[in-house]
Amino acid sequence: MKAKMRFSLKAGERIFINGAVLTVSQKVTLSLLNEARFLLESHVLQVTEATTPMRQLYFVAQSILINPQEADKVMGAFRTLYDSILMMSTDEPTKEALRRAGDLVQADRIFEALKLIRTLFEPDATSVATSPAVVQAA
């Protein structure tokens, strides 16, 4: 069986796979042989880092990926925050990217949505003062 995804982890690094948190004690290369929801620790945003609307949206979307058991509950928070950011946005390319990210989340392609939302972090850095409250995912 051919590996669908292959990556290396350093000692102590964590990976989130299908809701489980795995850590490795030494350098290792993993191969996922089937479809799995995963997120590398380096792409996990901590709640304290969710300081802008786009980062908050990323945080909520990553919660859907990391904790699939709570996905239905968190999806409501994602939709609320997504709608709010879409209404606040005035830049058309940003709005279009947001719409694509929303479509990806709706299609349960969370990892792809996260990659897209991450590209919107920089232009959003000046929006801290107008950001909605951070939504805490369960």
C-alpha cells in the first residue's frame, strides 16, 4: 500500500491525528496509509495567539479538525465568526478567499481551509482593535 502522506517528527514533537494527540520520543518518519485528519504541532494555533479575526477563525476551524467529536458544536461557532468577519471585510480578494475557506469547511476539507485562512493572517494584523471576542472551542 502506497503512503498517502509522509512526514518526519523530531523528538518531543506532537501530531494530532483523528482527534488523538501523539508525541514521539525520538526522531521518526511516519507514513499515513489511508485518509486521516491530522495537524502538525507547528500549525496549531494556541488560544493566546488568536488575537485577530482571521486567527480566531483559524483557531475555531482547527478545533473542528483536532476534536472531531465536538465538530457539530464548533461548526456553529465557526459559522457565526465567519459571517461576522465576512461582513466586516471590505477587501474583495479577502472576501473571496474567505468564501472559499467557508466552502472548504462546509465540504469537510478543514485542512485545506486552514491553509487558505493562514494566508490571510498578515493583512489582518491591524484589525486587533475591531476583532470580535475570541470564541473558545470545547
